Amino acid sequence: MQLSRRPRGHAALHAVCIVLLSLQLTAHAQSSPTMDQNHGLFGIDRFDENEAHGIFSRPSQKRVDLLVIGTMAGTALWEGTDSRLGKAMWQAVDASLGSGLSVQALKTITSRPRPDQNPDPRVWFQGPGHYSFPSGETALMSAFATPLILNFQDEQPAVWGLALLPLYMGKARMASQGHWLTDVLAGAGLGAAMGYLAYREDQPVVLRLTGQGGVYVGLKMKF
């Protein structure tokens, strides 16, 4: 099945996800006290006082992670690549794996301390154990949302609600002092870029690499 391609969608996606994330998190950070006033990269780096409670608590963040991963993997396996939804979910799997590998490489290279490790955002390259840049969980949310938005935005505009996922995760990771603002912005941008690249592929890369030839018959066909 060939999906229609709408290149105009990726520009809007990047603009909305990253600009909204930047505005929301920057506004919140400016209205909250911070532990350091040296604003680091681009002069915008801040992190919140520890507000990791309620929906922003670490257990809540992990539940959202599991929900997204479970939905993505479960739907991809159930639907297969024959349906439009299934193919979009396999694209999300590609994007998530690609962003995950990229995030780990960048974390290792930059070795930036998290805010709860060092309150100075100008400190980088501190070696093993310092993995702040970029935010992997924000990248995951963006990588999951992007292919779905690009595939269904015309028929189902409500799919843009998925852009709330990277917004939520970025805020939550800052609230728990796990990341700086630029960490979550970079994560959101990386996930969106990987999502767009996955959307442009006719067949899921992960299936081609595992010998499936880019085609997977969903579990629903066996019932």
C-alpha cells in the first residue's frame, strides 16, 4: 500500500512542536525560581525547582512511557503493514529506534550533567554517568507522534493532540530536574526529524533489517 506524501506537513510539525514546547517551558521556567542564573546554551537554559509530583512525578512519566511503547508495539504487531494505521505505527517504531540510538550516541559524546548533578548549564563533557543531552523520553514522544500526525492530519485533525506528548514529557523531565530546557528541545526536534524520515520510507526499515522484507502480516489476520 502506498501512502500519500504531504511534505508540507513536516514543516508545520517542526514549527508547532518545537515552538510550542519552547514557549511553554521557557515561560514556566521564567516564572519559577531556578538554582542557577547562568543560562547556558543560547542563554535559555533553565530547569524547574523540584516539582515532580502528581502528573509530573517520575512514576507518572514512566507510565506514559510504557503506555506509548505498548500502544506503538501492540498496534504495529496487531495491524501489520497492510493497514494504514499499522504502517504508521511501524514508522513510529522506526523513528523511535532511530531516535533512541541517536540519543544514546549524543549523550555519550556530550556527557552533560543533569541539573540535579550540577546546577551550572555551561558544564559539558564530564564523562560517564552524565547523560543529560538530549532528552531521550521527549525524543520518544515526538518520534511516536510525528508519523501519526503526518499520516492522518488531513482526515483526522484531532491527531494533532498527540503533540501534547512531547510537551508533557519535556515539562515533566524539567520538573524532576532530569533535563535542561535545551535537552528537551533537542529531544523533541530529534524525534520529529526521525519521525519524518520514517514517514518518507515506503517500507519500515526495521522489518527490512530483520529479514521481513518490509512486510509484516498482522496478528489480527490469524484470528
